[in-house]
Amino acid sequence: MKELLKVHGVKKYFKVKGNNLLKAVDDVSFSVNEAQIFGLVGESGCGKSTLARLILRLMEPTGGEIFFDNIDVINARGKALSGIRKSLQIVFQDPLAALNPRRRVIDAVGEALLINKIARRKELKDRVVYLLQRVGLDADALYKYPHEFSGGQRQRICIARALSVNPKLIVADEPLSALDVSIQAQILNLLEELQRSSNLAYILITHNLHVIEHFSDVVAVMYLGKIVEMSGTEELFQKPFHPYTEALLSAMPEPEIDKKSRRIILEGDVPSPVYIPAGCPFHPRCHKRFEPCDTIVPAYREAEKDRWVSCHLF
Amino acid sequence: MHQTLLSVENLNISFNHVSDKPLKIVDDISFTISQEDVVGLVGESGCGKTLTALSIMKLLPSNAICSGKVLFKGENLLALEDRKLRNIRGQEISMIFQEPMTSLNPVFTVGYQIAEALMTHKNMNKKTALEETIRLLRDVKIPSPELRAKEYPHQMSGGMRQRIMIAMAIACSPSLLIADEPTTALDVTIQAQILELLGSLKEKNKMSILLITHDLGIVAEWVQRVKVMYAGRIVEEADVREVFINPRHPYTIGLFESLPGKKGEALTPIPGQVPKMDELPAGCKFSPRCRYAIKECHEKEPALISVNPPASPLIKGGAGGFKHLSRCIRAMEI
């Protein structure tokens, strides 16, 4: 399988009050293959959305390298950059906030087609209708405004807009969390179908582990700006290595009766990313901490084949 | 079985609408909550679950037209004058909301906000109220409560704020707690903490809880009796085991089939979308999205019927004698 995206040692630090550094993303490395679904999970504030914005170069990283199709994303300029922008698209969490309320669907979806000279103005309507059909909307949506649609339909419009430039990779940042359960399944099915028909790769960012289990091939778990565990989805759900992953999985309420598994309740809140604890960043909340955890940072290493973890236990 | 604490009878809530006819949002809802019972109200956004909860506290917006009865310990809250109602709100019934930041007052310390309830309802003086507040903060597991009591809401994390809301809600040991999506704004690990806390407080204070949620996972673990709402109506209600093992309404079945499972298992979403309340279809309100719908479904709205007798072989022992009701004419066939 061909490697599509390679992220190596990427960092993003923000300067905050008192000359402190907020390490939003700290030394993150992974790669995504063609047509692969890469799941990124973690709690709010763990840096997953910052990481997404770095990959799309909506933000400049503090350090590290990002390659897309062997092109250096961070240093790309001009034509090379707009080429990358075409192949890399994003779908955001709140579709109402992501759509301009004063632009009709044909303008919102069609703009990128005109700018990138994919369609001429007179064929624009047909192109947009085709895109709308792919995401399950009728042609009568063309001249409507975002407020005339329901949440699920708006998310479909955002997906149509992302698809308009024929991307190879779509970053979906919590694409389902603003939607109702019955609509979530519709959008999830749509994403799956598009992946099969267009050979798309996804980076799916979510806090919903059920969605990750259902959807992704590979999962990375983030905590305080770092990936603490990465592995194939099935392996990870069968036997999580990192105690944080274990706690996260056990905290998921299971919609099944008579399946009361042992729940690991973590102590306290996620620490502030400005004052990251010494040693393993997870140790103050860890139920398995032992001697070296509060002083020595565990290395991120391959504990088993294709299973990466940063924990002194492995 | 425990005594009935709250009984909602034929509750209707309407709003004046642009058209000449008032728009009905909650349509003829009835249910009861017994002592130490946990009842779950499940449904998607806009189905009327929050309005139902607000009507119990008589907190509906002033333009709402409300009919029916809300009997709490035998007294109809909807007919009660405000002065008497104030003694019940916060003392006998209290409520926690989804978003703690918007429910807390940003310009008062959290300690003062909790103590206020105690001073109002329990006639405590400021000193005893503050002592009691610190004890409550300890109950909801806030570290260093003496210091935290002097802080303002913005100095706390989301999970902490929700703990403050809970401390405030249980301050006067209410007999009924209404929790409206109490963990939706929180991360899963914090959600687990809050739910465990609510569970232990329920045991300790012998509270009944009305839990409003859209998360079937929370329902499975938490609730004893479930009411599923759709378009302002209860479409199914039963003991939680019945609902999960033997759902009898197409909407409930659809909700379960929409949940993502293992990789490769296909999802069966409910087609279409929740209808707008001013464009409700004739007949069964779910019929346009229902794969079991037949001609009659589009013509006449079905009543809530009992599906109990033949459908319960899976329940072992203590179903508690709760009726299994479904608003579907084909409930027995599907």
C-alpha cells in the first residue's frame, strides 16, 4: 500500500502568559496510506484538532516534517501548495459554522471548482448537481441557503464541497458530534461509501470510540499533545496496551444490557498542557503507575509488530 | 414497589405560532416516577424531552401554553401559586443542566451560589451555610473544598463545574433530581466520574432521578425504566431490559440499528429526518421514515398499546410489573 501522508516529529507550541509554552502537539509521528482510514481519538484539549490544522497547513508548525505524496507540505509555496490543498480537504464538526449563511449551495460548493479551474462557469451547475447527488441531496438544493437545511443535510453539503476538488485525503474533525444518532449513521454510511468508490483516505478525529471501532483501520490515541498508543483497530479494541487507552475504552457506556464490564475511573482532570507533569504525562491519573513513571519519560516504541506505545510497562 | 412520587398526567405543551393555531410540541404525555426510581427519557433533539422536564419545575417560557397535571406528592404543581412553588423548587425537586457554564452565575463564587440555596430553603445563617457547602463539595469529590468554594466558575474545568451543579442540586436533599443531559458536554473519562458520583449520591440520599439523554449506552447502565420520545409523543415505554432485548417500536429499533458496531458490520440508518413540528405528517408521526409502515399508518395516529403478555419471555424475575407500551399498530408483528 502506498504511503500518502507522512508526519514526522511534528510540534506546535504556543507562547502563553508568563512566557510559558503551551505544547499543543509535541513530537507526533505517523503515516497514512492510500485509501486508509486513520482514527485519531483523545479527550478535548489533547491536541487532535491542532494536529489536523497542521496537516492541512492551516497553521504553521513549530518543528517537524509533513510530507504529502512526497511533497514537503510545510515548505511548499505557490503551485505546489495549491496542489496539496486540492488533494487534502477537511470537514468540520459544526456544519452551520462552516458554511457562509449568505451563500447558496451552488456558490459554496462551486467556488473551489471555479478557482481551481475544474469546471467552467457554464458547466458549473451540472458539476454541482452531480456532487450533490453523490452525497444524497437533490438538485433543488442548488439555490437554497444553509439555514434551509437540517444538520445532517448541511454536513452533506460540507462533504460535497470537500469532494469537489477530487481530494485523496479528507480530514474529518468530529464530523458526527453535532448530529443526532439516527443521522450520524447516515453520514457514516455516506463516508464509507465514498471511501470505497473514490479510494479516499480519511483521518477521522473523534472522541466517540464506537465510531472509531466501526470505521477505522488504524487508531492513534492522543494524550496531552502526544500519541500514547497506535495500532490496528481490532488489536487495540481487543487488548489495549496503554493504561490510558484501557481507561478510555472502559469508560465508554455500552448500549447493551447485561454487559457491565469493570470500569476504570480515572482520577482528576486532564492537566493543563502548559504544566505537563514530569515523567510520563499520564502518571498522576494512571491506575498502574509504578516507580519510574513520575521521573522518566517513557519511550514511544514498537512493543509488538505494528503496535506502538509509550508506557514503561511495555 | 415504592410509592409514587411524581405523576405526570396528559401533559400538553403548545406555543403560539405565526399561523393562527397554537403549535403543539408535547402531546399528551403521561408517566410516573416512584421513589428511588431512575427513569430515562430518550429521544433526539427537538422531540420535547427538555420541555417535558422544564414543565415539571414550571420553568417553561412564559409564552408556553401548558395543560394537564403534574402531581408531585399528590399536589398539582401546574396549579400551584408561585410562592408555594418556590418551596418545592430546589428543595424537593432540583435540576442539573447540560452546560454547567451557562447555568452558573459568573460573578459569584461557587461557594456562595451553593450556600444561597441553603440559606433560602433551610433558613441557615451564612456561617453554617458555608460550612455545609464545604461538606457538600467534599461529597461531590472536589479536592481542597475550602479553597475551591472561594473560586469563580471560570476558574474550574467542565467536570468540576458539573460537580458544583450537582452539589447545588443536592444541597437540600431533594427527593427528585431531574438531570437533563448531565454529561453530554463532558469527555468520556469525566462522564464516567460524574455518573459514578450521581449513582452513589442517589443511594445515599434515596433520590429518584429523571434522566434525559440521547445516549443509549448511559440508558443501558443507568436507567430502570425507559420512555422513548419522538415528535413530542412517547412512542415506547418499558423496563430497560425489555426495551433493549425486545424493542417493539420501529423508531426504537431504528435507533439501535443506527449505533456503530464492529468494523464491517453495515449500519442501517433511519432514512429521512425528524419532521418539523409545524409540518407533522398525518397518521403515525414516524410513518414516513418507517420501513414497516402500511396504509393505515399514514391515516390514523395509533394509541399507546400494551404489548406485555406475549412479548416478555426474556424477562427473568423482577421486571417490576411495569407495562411495556408501544405506539405502533404493528407492534406485535415487527
